[in-house]
Amino acid sequence: MSVPVLLVAQWRVEPCSIPHLLFACRGCARTAPFAHTGRFRVNANGARLDVWLLYRCVACGTVKKVTVHERVHKRAVGDLVAFETSRPDLVTQWAWTLAAHRPAEPVRDFVVHRDEVVHPGRIRLAVPHPVHARLDRVLARGLSLSRREVAGRVEDKKALKRPVFDGQAVRLLPP
Ligand SMILES: [Zn+2]
């Protein structure tokens, strides 16, 4: 009798969008979500620089500067031209960094990037940015099953109701 090979699948789960930051908005007179505008602002004072990423209230359009670098020496900023020209990859990188360190709106929608393993016995999840999605939703999406069907394939039922996390490993029972 041969022992079946346990196929391990690697999935990457990513939020569909960069989280909006939450600030007290002057225009709305309450806490509101702000989306980044894709623009940095750089202000030089001698050899010292301030760099902000600009955000806009999604409800009323009020613009807010969020500090990226404060009074740092020019040489410490790295690629200054990239900030001055608001290079998109640098904007994205900083938008994620700021969302990780400030109050932000949770992102519930996500995409699953799967590898080639069609009938895995175990799935390893890479979750590079926080996704507020339960494990059963992620498995249902990735396996093209209903959440009920997913519940029949996973022993740890409690884990199914909790959000996914980076490095999570899930054992699947055979169908
Ligand atoms: Zn507003």
C-alpha cells in the first residue's frame, strides 16, 4: 500500500486596495477615511528636508499632509528625485508603511494568488499585508468551494472563523 503524497500549495493573499487612513476631518467635522493622492510634497530648509505624502478625504476632498520624513538630512532621504517626482512605486511603498502604523480602515476584499497545486493536502498562506478576511472565505475563494464545503475539509473549525495571518498553514482533509 502506498502512502499518498501530501501536496503543499503556496498561496499569497493580498488586500484589493491600500487601506484608507482615518483622520479627524476639518471639512466633515468627524473622523473620515483619507486616500493617498499619489503625490509627495518635499520642503527643503537648508540641508534639512521634510517629506509628506498627501491624502484626500474621500467624503469632502480636504487634503492632509502625512509626515514621511521630518527634518532629515538630504543625504538620509535616499533617492530625493523619486520623492520630488512622486515615483508611483515609492508612493505605494509609503502608503503601505503609513497604513501599518496609523489608524486605518480595514480592507476586507482580497485576491488569492495560487500556485499550480490543484489538489493540495496542505496550504501555506503568505499574507504580506493585513487582510481582514476569515480563513473560510479565503479557502472558499481559492478552492472554488462553498464555505460549507470548506468546513467539511478542515479539522480546525475554530480557525475558519478567524482572520488569516502570514505564515498560516492549513491541513486539508481529502474530499
Ligand atoms: Zn472630509
